[in-house]
Amino acid sequence: MGLISDIKTAAQANGTKIQNTAEQDIETLFNKLYYAPKNQIEEVKFVKQMFTRGGASQERSGLHTSAIIVSKEQFCVREQVLSLLYKQEQKNNIPIGLLRIFEEGNAIHEKWQRLFIRGGLGKAEDMDFTRFYDEYNISYTPDAILTINGYEYVVEIKSVNTYQFQKMTSHPSATKQIQMYMRFTGIKRGIVLCDDKNTQAFKVFAQKYNKEITNDYIERLEDVKYHYETVMETNKMADRCDSCKTYMCKRAMQCPMRDPCYNRGKGRERLSV
């Protein structure tokens, strides 16, 4: 608790963005985490949790927040409805370069999550734990849920290169993501933590919940829900998005629901319920 009481309150807000002095206080607190003694019991519990989570099945299915907050050009209602019905491409042939990047990002996330545990800001079960918002059958996984000076914060961690880090004054996609997490959890404060993977410098962008930011994405979820109910009742599937023209077009090649959508390749393999 000493680490938390050492700084001013980080809870005062002004509009969507929490004032800069509070961000500085959060950065000061996060730097102090490096001096915290290891919490062996909770850290071991966290590591075990990471390695055993999803052990029964690594298959990805259903709605995920990251797919809902994409650009208008990339969003496809049909893709999302199909993901509720059929198995999707698991991307087993990811290029080795991307796999290396993903592993480095995972390591950065784990570093911060263990630091949060050491500083008493959260426990193992508060770190990287997938939750479900039943109304829309959507999963979401906050990187951390912390308690600072009695206030809860949802945290999204992003690793960036030095060129991005030096120029950034916000992280737009992470901001949208964390606003959705705040809406789902009911937590009104959030932190986007950006870590320079080359230098280990970091920045925090503190957010206050703003319902207006999420309204368009909730409309998308309502649209998916409507079309899912429609296909279950009438077998009429939603149309493809305008940017998807053929089975071999660029948009389709990037879509995990390409085979079920066009009923080609592996076709339509129903999800087990």
C-alpha cells in the first residue's frame, strides 16, 4: 500500500482525458513498481494461470472486441455472424517474423502484469483474464484491472517501436478498445500504457469513460445480433461487406471466416455447443 499512498490521487478527471498531472502521477507510481519486492505467491500463480488458460482448446471462436472496433472499410457484419456459427481459420501459418513480434509483445505484457502484482495494484486474477458480455456474446480481455487510491482502472498495454513512441500523443485503437472495456465492465477510468520495446521507456494515456465513443460499436453489435437472429429464424445470411469481392480478393484472404463465407476450402464446420 505504501507505493500507492506515495503519489497524489489519480482520480480527478476533465472530460474524456484525465488531466496531465494525473498521468505524471501514474507514471511516477509505475516507475516505483520496479523497486517493489517480488510477490512470489501471486506471481507464480499468474505465470501458471498464463500457461494453463485455455488448455482444453486453443480454438478461437465467436465475437471479439478487436474485430468490432476496426475501420468502417474493414468491418463486416457477415463475418461476425459466421463466427458465431462456424469454425474459423486459426492462422496456423503465420510468418515467422510476425510470430517473433507477437512473442516480444507477450513478454512486455507479462513484465507489466507482474509489476502490477508486485506493487499491490492487482492480483493474478486481475491480469489478462477473458470475460464475456452476455448481451452480445462477445469476449474481451483487459490486460489488467488495477486499483489505485481506491479507484478501479482498466489497463491496455501496447508495445511500440521508438519511432512511433517518440511521436505519439495518444494510441487511437487502444483508446477505442479500452472505452469498450470500460463500457462492458462498468469501470469509469482507464489507462493506455505504451511501452517502447527498444528502450523500455513508457507513456501513459489516462482515459475517463465516454459513452459517445462506444455508441457506434454498440450499434455494430446490435446489427450482428439482429442478423444472427435472422439467420437462425430464416436461414438468410447478411450480405458481404463492399470491400470483399471474391474468394481470392485481398479482403477475403485476410478474413478468418473466408471458407464458411464462400463455402469453399474447409467449408462450413459448425461450432460445437
